Amino acid sequence: MDQFDLQANRISIEVLENVVIQNAASPMRHSIKSLAKLRCHIDLDDFGTAQNPFNPLR
């Protein structure tokens, strides 16, 4: 963001829901949380697979 002078709220990251429901200590989940704290948009995807894990997401 610094290199290209981008504002965090102009960035959107698309993440599969199975990444979000991983172990809370996973490096990927830590990175997603860090980006969210910077105010990047985090979009969940892959809900069209008929395996919607809504309970674990809560």
C-alpha cells in the first residue's frame, strides 16, 4: 500500500470461507485479521458449493 500510495479502504481481498474457519492460529487467518484491522475489505466467497459452513463462521 505504501509503495503505490493506496488507501486500505480501496483494497478488497476475496477469501474462501474454508480459510476463515481454519484454526485461529493459522498464518493465513492472522494475515486476514491484520488486513481487516487496516480497514481493507474482506469478502467471503465460495458459498455456491452447497457446503455452506454458516455455524463455524459464527
